[in-house]
Amino acid sequence: MKLATLCYVQKDKRTLMLYRNKKENDYHEGKWNGLGGKFEIGESPEDCAIREIKEEAGLTVKNLYMKGFITFPLFDGKDDWHVFLFVIDEFDGKLINSPEGELEWIDNDKLSEINLWEGDKIFIPWLFQDKFFSAKFNYVDGKFVDYQVRFY
């Protein structure tokens, strides 16, 4: 089991996205993702989100909201991934040259047009709702199968 965060930094009706094209053997290569990654020992979901945004984008988080939780059973073919989703609407700093890929501000109404995982196209609109969600997204061999969701 892997614990991770997925973070969506937002400003002026745009969302900071990461085009994954720099890491060797990157399971997400060629896809756009939010920022985030695996927990380190002793971290809370918030600690992980704040650290990952600093490492991947050079930004210091001032305010974040947990918007959802997603389980991805055997997403990488080896482990179940349990992912906490955050929206960040206040931050300081200047973007860095990310070690994981190219960072770009994407207009919120264009997010569905970039090369995302199929499940991301489903849950990203939920980030803009005034609800918390818990979901399970099933993939087999990197192909989207189905999902279940509950809103709170």
C-alpha cells in the first residue's frame, strides 16, 4: 500500500499542472498531473502536500484544502495507492525548473483537453465543487476500467 498526495495549485482561474517528461522509468510519462507524491515517514497528508509542492514547483503553501480521497487498487500493477487530493489557493515563491517535468498554468476550462489519465478527467471537475469526495478508480494495465464515488 502506498500513501500519496495529489495537489492542484490554483490562481486566476488557472491550475498549475506538471507534464511528466523528465524522470527515468516514470509510470506517468507523457501525462499531465497535479503535483504531489509519496508520503515520507512521519508525515501527515498536509505535510506531504506542502513538501511536494516546494520540491516540485518551488512554491511555499500558505493555504490548502483537502477536497477528496481516492483509492487506486493496484494502479501500478504492484500496490494499492491511497491518495489525498488538495487544492492550494494561496502560496508564495517563484516557479522552479521542476525535476519531474514541465510546469504550466492551464486555464481551468481547458483541463479536460490535455493528456490526462482517464480517471483524472472525471475527478478534476469535483475539485471545483463545494463537497468532499471519496472514490475508487480501477485501472488494469494502465487502462481505465470504472469508478465509484461518494460525496459528503
